[in-house]
Amino acid sequence: MRKFLILFLFVISLFAKININTATMQELHSLKGIGHTKALAIMEYRKKHPFQKIEDIMKVKGIGKKTFDKIKDEIEVK
């Protein structure tokens, strides 16, 4: 039963969107095209400017339309 629960939680996490206002470094790294430098930039930016909509992530230096298009279906703002 425990293995089933762990597997279930893992599968759910695969389909869960990442809240870019609260995401950890590891969660940001899981996004296509987001490495260490961009993840740090996101975390620094949101300290002063919490994201209001997912498109706001393009205000972060180094994240443009191409990167946004890759990750837009995987992120959310809460």
C-alpha cells in the first residue's frame, strides 16, 4: 500500500503546475530551459516583484518569449 501511495503522489506531481511565486530552486530547475542562473534570477526578482500573472516571468532578465513558450503550460501564479 505504501508503494502505491508513493507512486500516486509522484504521478500527481508530474501533472501539477509550479507556482513561480513559491517554487524552490529544484522546482524551477525542472522547467525546460531554466538552469541555475535563471532560477536564481526568478527567485531574486520575485522578492521585490511578486508575479501577478505567468507572463510576468518574461520581466526576469534572461527569460524571453522562447523560454516562456517552453514553460507556460507548466507554471502558474497563486
